[in-house]
Amino acid sequence: MEKLKAIASCFMLKGEVTEISPLGNGLINDTYRVCTSEGESYVLQRVNNAIFKDVELLQHNIECVTSHIRAKLQEAGEKDLDRKVLEFIPLKDSPRTYWTDGETYWRVSAFIKDSVTVETVNPEYSYHAGKAFGNFQAMLADIPEQLGETIPDFHNMELRARQLREAVEADAAGRLAEEEVRVILAEIERHIDDMCLAERLHREGKLPKRICHCDTKVSNMLFDKEGNVLCVIDLDTVMPSFIFSDFGDFLRTAANKVAEDCPEIDKVAFDMDIFRSFAKGYLESASVFLTPVEKENLPYAAALFPFMQAVRFFADYINGDTYYKTSYPEHNLVRTRNQMALFRSVMAHMDEMAAFCRE
Ligand code: GN1
Ligand code: MG
């Protein structure tokens, strides 16, 4: 904790650091809450630079995005600015918003007062979340700066398929010896081509990339105590992508009846009430810029994200758990089973979703 205190103290905080405690349950970065003698609260985060290799670019993206949104909200007369957009704190001795010793990277943002995160949502929350993520994309549609991909080809299904095949080829942890692994692999292989539709559409010039959040899980949104959306957090993956990313990844977490690592597979199911409310909210705020091809393929996006996540968890399992934090040896396999079950459940609702989006 002394080391964390020393790092936090390099930032332009109000008051002296008095307390640091762990916060949240992200799978990539380490996050802490910092309290100071002036009664202020901050979020201190170690950016995982094994995964985000260019922290300079990442913070540049985040600064562009937060200042663009701040300006838009200000223009619209927003009163509660500090709770509607994240604010990153500069260092004491430089305008830079991250600290590094050359090996680890840290940053600090203001803690948003009276906010909560949730792991599950009801249809009403989903409607608001849909509007919020649609708005987020709409606000960023005219960002003047060029943003880079903080993880190149992050949501590129062709790349994820290739990475899985490389993992299988190397079989670094000897896990291909497990029969279940081979069964799952065969099922995944049957769907890979269909799931790579977005990349094909993009190559044909029919699908644009836009600035997206790319990690729209439920827990990446702050709500106030009444259930209103305050803002979207965890901006490391904000980058050019297909709008499917934000639509699909929210539903992957919100519309699953259980958590992504729940081992009781028979409880996994895609909740159409959540789908309908989220899609309604999203379409209300995003319709202004969506093309017909984007709209038509929203059901595909709902299927793509559980599938892609299954492929990523599964590749990590086969690689011997080198990417995601795990709590027990089969954790990534359990997550894979869960996401494949969700994928099957989504696929059973394709026509119903398409009919809903057409209306
Ligand atoms: C990771 O950091 P966290 O937990 O929000 C991952 C997402 C996955 C998610 C699965 C950079 O997000 O893409 O969807 O885990 N982020 C990265 O829970 O790989
Ligand atoms: Mg994240």
C-alpha cells in the first residue's frame, strides 16, 4: 500500500492520500479507490501494459473522448457535468495523465459521487443503457481527432479465429487431450465462417468503423441511486470498431440470465425482454447515424459477441490461462461453456430479433 500511496501522490490530488482500497472486479487492470484528507475520492488504476501495449495512445484516446463529450454536454447545458463524464487527473509535475516507472503504468480519475455499478439489469435499466450507449456513439461521431486502436483488431472475429487455431496448434497446456475441448472446438468451427460476416461486409465497403466503447458490459456503466445512467466508464478500449461491438457486448452480459462464469449451464439463457428494451433505447438514440446494413445486422451482433467471447476464453484456456484473470484452473473452460450456451440461446431467437428491429 505504501507504494500505491507514493504513486497516487504523484498526481494533482486535492489533499493528502489517507486510504487506498481495492475496487471493482475487472479482468484486466487493477483498480483501487483513493481517499484524501480533503474528503475527496479518486480511482487509481494500473493499466495492464502487457495487454495495452501503447499506454500513451490509450490515454490520448481517452483524453480526446472525455474532453469531446464534456464539451458536448456543456454545450447542451448539462448541470451535473462532473458525474456525466470521467475526468483524468494530471501529474503534479507534467500535464500527462499517467505515471510510469518504465515498467508499470498508472492513472487517476475522479471518483464519481453517489454512483453505483450493477452486475445485472432489469428491462427498464436496459432501455436507459441502450440510449446511453447509442448516445455515446452519437456524441463521438464528429470527434475531430484521429483515434488509434488500443488493441489492434480487438473485435475482429477473423483474428480471434486465427488466434484460437494457433492456440490449438501449439497446445501449450496439453488441454487438447481433454475430450470436451475437442467437442467445443468442433462446434466453434461450424460457426466461424458465418460469424466473420462483419469483416467481409467491411472489406466490401458496406460496413463502416465508428468510434465505439468496445467493452459495454453492464458493469462498465455508472448509475445513480434512482437507476438513471450517469456515464460510461472503462474507456481503455474506446476505438474505431463496428457498432456491433457495443450492441452485442452489452447484451452478452445483460441478457444472459446468469453471470458469464456461472457453471450452471442449464441456467444460461438469452432474455428477450432485455433485448427488446435495450434495442429500443439503442435504436432511439443511434438511428440518426445507423445505416440500413448496420440496423439489419443487430441480431447478428447479439450472436457474435457471446461467440467471440467464447472463442477468446477458450483460446486462453488452451494457452494455459495467460490473458484473463482466473480464480481456479477450469475457470476459462467454465466461461467458454457458458458463452457457448448463451450463443445457442441467442441463435434460437434470430427471427424474433429481426422482426423486432424491423418494426
Ligand atoms: C475484459 O477488463 P474487463 O473485465 O472490463 C476484456 C473484454 C471482455 C471481458 C469479459 C481488454 O474486460 O474484452 O469482454 O473481459 N477486455 C480486454 O468479461 O480484453
Ligand atoms: Mg475493461
